[in-house]
Amino acid sequence: MKERTQKSNTFFGGAAILAVSIAIVKIIGALYKIPLGRILGDVGFGHFNNAYAIYNLLLMISTAGLPVAMSKTISEANALDRRNQVNRVFRVALVTFVILGSISSLVMFVFAQPLANLQGDSLAAPAVRVMALSCFFVCTMSAYRGYAQGHSDMVPTAVSQVLEALTKLGVGLVLAWYILYLGFGSEFSAAGAIGGVTASGFVSLVYLMIRHHRRNSGRGLAPTDDKPERAGQILKTLAAIAIPITLSSSVVPITTYLDTVQVQNLLQSALGYTEQLAVSLYGCYQKAITIYNLPSAFMVSLTACIVPAVSAALTRKDKLGAGKIAESALRVGALLALPAGVGLAVLSGPIIQMLYPETNQEVASHCLLVLGIASAFVCMMLLCNAILQANGRAALPIWFIAIGSATKLAVNFVLVQIPSVGIKGAPMGTLVCFALVSVMELVAIKRVTPHPPKYLRVFVKPAIAAGVMGAAVWASYGLLAAHLGNTLSVAGSIVIGCVVYGILVLVLRIVSRDDLSLMPKGDKIAKLLRIR
């Protein structure tokens, strides 16, 4: 019993460490991309994101499933004290990662120009070439992360992710600014920004290698006489686990890549835009995407708690308890996601003006208005994914996301070609995609879980509170803008919105102590607010 509790605590602690690190990385990422968008301008930011889409696609194909397969295989061997097997799994995986990373890097470097041309952005080629080496670094570091996770040690992964994000922030911004200062074009400044990504991969890999060496040198463990499997058998085992995970994880990056190709080429072929104008408009859209990604960062810690909590309840045959946890998670998620989405939509224009004053205001603010609404659906989708996974229905979200992605591309194809819509059709495709996925997943949860959540209790009160808050934010910004500048008006209206929303949450009694228990320090918050 003591051993089981210790393992449970280790798991929850590891999940918490990773959740916190991912949230920090997302926030640092926003701090990186917001000033970067101002340095590069719309066109340069378009070049940057086009190179990033290619990188993400190749990286996902190379690394999505293998670290999970490696950590699982090492964990199993470690539990049986088969240290020779652990060492051979690591060596086989490391060689595999190095080969995959080398191939991905070679493809990006050699075919940089054709890949950039395919996206309708020929000037993105320098950024693609600079990004190429990142594939090698990240693939190689995945082996070290998988090894550590196989020993239930999440600290190396968490620290390396934060270190990676900080290096990217520091080096990328400085290089982008300095290259532009020297008088080079936006395509080279974008390549400088990408140089920060490559440098971050190198720094993170060096940290992981040093930590791995220190962890395994001088440990004084007695040798074991277990006979490890042949390299070919280990590779076969890893592939059997990794391939399904890779296929499921590749849906989103493939869709993102196709989105970049489709939108920019449609703007040029159907509407007759020049390449520079199409890339510029795509850069405006990506600036709105940067802000839209922020609310989902706050779902990470919540989703990290859902799977073990629901799984533990189901293991105890407590189906009613599992249903209550799922309902509380959705309510807390709605409590956070709905006001964030409404706030982004209501203040879309002022936020864009504050963060990106030199961008195309009309295009970027319209994109953010639509994406603000979409962000609420993304947050709910992440929660639904976790609930379905905890109930042993991990395959359903994959199919739903695939359907949503196909729908997004179809909506893009129809709307982007309309002259009066153009680039504004891309965020509409995103909204339709995630709204559809969220609805399908909520329906699935209702049908496949033993005690499904009561959706009226989950959504009605948070929606009312978010709506009233949105009206308060809109009115307060209008009043403040008549006397103050845009930045102070945005800050003031956000503060007023938070106060109004907080009062409504307490007055309407939206959350309970059980709901807050899912959140970090939730019990203390409940005690402070006297919530029962």
C-alpha cells in the first residue's frame, strides 16, 4: 500500500512539474512572439511562421511517438531491475533519434527553396535553412528526455523546456533586431529569429547530456546479469508503440502546414495578390494566432490532473465519483475559458493596437475577434480530450480532430477565395473546426461515460457571467478611451472585467469546494473565499 501511494505521489508530482513547465513555456513563447512580430513586421513574421510550420511537421513525424515508447519500455525494464535492457533501449533509441534528426535536418536544408515555394513564400527559404539544424538537436534531446521520463524523473524535461524557451527568447529577439538594424531584408531578419530556435535546441541538448552523464556516472549500482533483447527486437517494440501515437499526433501539424500552403496560395491564385501581400496578410493572421494561443496555456495544469483523478476513481469502481470529477473539471474550465474568449473578442481591436501598432489593424483585429471565440472551444476540447482518455476512449479525439481539421480546410477553401473575405476566412475555419470538435466530444462524453456531466450546470452560469463581464469590459473601455490612451484603457477595462466577473462567480455560486480542489491551491482558495 505504501509503495502504491509513493508511486501515485511520484506520478502526480511529475504531472505537476510538467504542467507548470509547459504553462511557463507557453507564456515565454508569447513574450517571444509578441515583440518578434513588431520587430519583423507582417511580412517577416509571415516568413518566420512559414518556416516554423515546416519544422513542426517534420519534428512531429520524427519525435511524436518515440519518446513515449522509449519511456514506457525503459520504465517496464527498470521495474524488473533489467539495467542492461534499459541501457540497450537507450542506445537503440538514441541512434534512431540521431538518424531521424539527421534526415529531417537534411530535408529542410537541401529542399528549403522548394518547400518555401510550395507554401507560396519563396523568401522563407533562408529561415527554413537556419531552422534545419534544430530538427537534429530536438530529435537527439528527445532520447534523453525519454530516458529520464522512463525513470519517473520529469525534472530534466521540465528544465530543458524552460531553458529552451528562455534561450529562444533572448537569442532570437536580439538576432532578429540586429540583422534588421544592419539593413538586411525581412527574410534574413526572420532567419535570425529562427537562429534563436536553433540555439535553444543546442543549449537544451547540452544541458540534457550533462545531466544524463552526471546521473549515470558513479552511481555505484551492482551489475545485473539480465540478457538484453537484440537491437532489432527493441526497435520493433518501440515502433509498435510509437507509430500509432505519431499518426494521431500528426493530425494538427499536418493541418497547420496545409493551412499555410492553402491560404497563401489561394490568396495569390484566386484573388491575384502578390506573394509579398499574401505573406504580409498571413503574418497579420499569425499575430492574432499568437494571442489566441494564450488561454489554452491555463488548461495544462487542469488537464494534467483530470486523467489520473478520473482513472483513480474508475479503478476504485467509483463511477459516480469519476463523473463528478469530469463535471467539476468542465465547470472550472468553462469558468476560465469563457471570460478569456469573450475578453479577447470584445477587446480584439484595442489589444492588436496595443501589441502590434504597425500591423494591418483591420485584418488582425478581425482575426483576433473570431479567434477569441475559438479559443474558448479549444480550451473545452483539451478538457474533453483528457476526460475521454481517462475513460479509455483515447481513439475518439483523434477521429474528431481529423474531422474538424478536414472541415477547417474546406471552410478555408470556400471563404478565402471570396474577395470580400480573403484572409479573414482562415480564422473562421479555425472557429468552425474547434467548435465542431468540442460539440462532438461533449456528445461522446454524454454517451460513453457511466455518469456524464450535467451540461446545464456546467455551462449556463459561467456563460451568463462571461456575457455580463463582456458587456462591462466593452462599456468601460469606451468610457476610459475617451479620457486615457489605448494601453491604459485596455488595462483598466480588463481590471474592471475581472472584478465584475469575480463578483458574479461568488454571487451566482458557480463553483464549489470540489471544483476548486482540482486546481493548484484550490482548497486554500475555497477557504479564503468561504466556498463550501
